[in-house]
Amino acid sequence: MVAATEVVVVGGGLAGLAAARRLHRAGVPWRLLEAADRLGGRVATDTVDGYLLDRGFQVLNTAYPRLGTLLDIERLGLGYFTSGVLVRRGHDLLRLVNPLREPAGAPRTALAGVGSVADRLRFAALAAGCAILPPGRLLTTPDTTTESALRRARLSDEIIEEVLRPFLSGVFVDRELETSSHVLAMVLRSFVRGRIGLPAGGMAALPRAVAEALPAELIDLATPVAEVAPGRVRTPGGDVACRAVVVAVDPPAASALLPALPRVRMHGYTTYYHATAEPPLREPILLVDGDRRGMVANTVVVSRAAPSYAPAGRHLVATSVVGPTAPTEPAVRVELARLYGRSTAAWEHLTTVSIPDALPAAPPPQGRLRKPVALGEGLFVAGDHRDSPSIQGALASGWRAAGAVLEHLRRG
């Protein structure tokens, strides 16, 4: 054994960082090993010609409960999106907003030509119930798919197919809406109670903020882990002896290190980044396709929410396509011209980011969204596949895994 500590955290994504933060607060010796040359895992930002390009379109919800435990969210300098969506229907752009966040937009939303007034009232009641009821009560309701839950709420096929499917498919990376209704309830709760934004420094600012309180000398980057076993972690540089191991890597890598762990099905998506001098929208609002074409899940002028994402005088457009296969950029560009109702010929294609393992699938039953993190013999697992498939799920699972480690150490 070339080194020793009490706890080894394998993986420097949000789950691993949250686990390290709780262990550090408790005064327990730990060491974090990360295979990449940076922290953050699936949350990363690249700078290209002055543009901030997140690795896949991601956003931060201020209502995520675990955020307040781990960082001062005000220091991220969030730029916020409008609480609502624009829906392309033929020649019309229909605006639907959260009346609690945008009271002035309530009359226009009520008269929007998507679905019926009853649809909008029923969906508002569904979302309000998720925001008001305690999470424990929401998670004891019958667990079904998201699509079944929407139809159980007596929403019409029109509003589901023209608004909710494209919108939620971008949230869950799940075009079929097979995601658990319990996950849906927590997502609707966070959307009603919080605001959606982007850090001024890109989404990579989030893991940096979580890691800020951790001593750099306890974090080993570019250190892949070949094997974990009770009391030992094997790296190319030698073994690390420990009393507990937290495996906080992405689900496919976790299954490779922990063969007893059930394999997790992953959803993939692709983000297309375009630069333009003239923004196709003046508002930072998500645009979805109500014409049921199905290619584009959503598109948004990112720099309208966070101007730091583009150089002065330029704008950044992010477009997401859900699924394992990605259409060509010219095909997406044609769809964007239709959705925005203006030419995209002069737009500059910056890059296309395909992420085959973007989010873990979360079909029912998900129960209380908390899968076991203690595997026995001092082995623990963390990640958004152990809670909800989200930033909140990753942070919560890491925090929860560290709590289980502390109990394990206490028992000796």
C-alpha cells in the first residue's frame, strides 16, 4: 500500500464533491481521485472564440434544496430565463408563462391557442399541487410514467404533444416520457418554487464553487481508478488503503467498478451551438416545436439570459435534440429557421456536442427517489442514478452517501 486515508472518494463530479464536502466538515480524513484533468464530471464548460459552451445545454434551478448547503448561489452571478415557453404553431409564436413569476403575461397565457383553457387550468393545478404539498406526500402517490400522469390529470393530447412532450423531453432527455411521475412531481415542484438560470462563468462554475472549500492537496486529478475493493482502491500509481470507498463516477463506470451494481440505462442528447450577430429572439425564453415535427426538443438564445456566454455584439443560440442519433447541422439549421421564423443562413456553427450518456433513465417505480448507497463492507455509491436524474440528485446522493459513510465509521 503506497498511501492510506479514512475514506477514498472516486470521482470528482457533483456527487463526489458533495460527499467530500460533508466528510471534510465532519473532520474525517479523505482523498478524492478523479480520472480527468478537471473536476465537474458531466458538468463542464469550454471556451471557444469568446463563447462559453457548456457540454450540453444545462441550467441551474435555484429551488434545488442541496445547493444552499454547499455554496452561496449569489456568488455565481446567475442570469435568468423567462419562466415559461414559446410554442411555434404554424405562423404563430404562442407565449405561455408562469403567472406567479410573470403576472403581466397571465392574460396572454390564458388566451394562448395551445390546448384549451381547461388544459391550462388543469396543468396549473397539477404544478401548484407539486409546489405546495410536502415532498413526502408527493412521493407516496401511485408511481407511473410521466405521460400517464399527464393524461391522468385529464390534459388533452394537443397540449401534451405540442407543449409538454417537447419541453419535458428536454428536461428528462426522454422523448417517450417514460420517466417516473415521482421525478415529474419533483421537477414541477422545483420549476414553480425556483428560477432557472446560468452562472456568469458557465455551468462549470457550479462544481468549482462546491469544490472551493476543499483543500487542493487532497484532490488527485488525472488519477484513474482501476479497481475498488473493501479497504483498498487501486490506481496506476499504487494502492490506497482506506476504511471506506465512495464510488461517485457516472453510471457505466460505476457498474464497471462495482459489478454487483445493477446496470443503468442512459439517455443521450445532442446540443448544437450557433453564433449570430442578430438574436432571433429578444427574450431569454425556451422555444419548443408545437408543430409536432419532433426533431428539435428546444432552442434558446442563451446569451439573452447570460450575456457573458457570448462576446460583445454577438449572441449564442443553443439547440437540443434528444435521442441516440443526431441529425446533421444543416438539417437542424433548416428547422431553426422555421422555429424562429427568420433566416439562419448567416449563423456561424460553433460546435455540436453529443452526449450519449447524458442522464440516467428513471422509469417507474422510483419510490421515494432514494436508492441504497451502502453496498456493504465499506463500499458506497453516489450519483444521480441513486436519487433523481438531475443536478439536485447528484448533490443529494453524494451528501447522503457521505452520511452513510460517517455512520459506518462511527460503528467501527
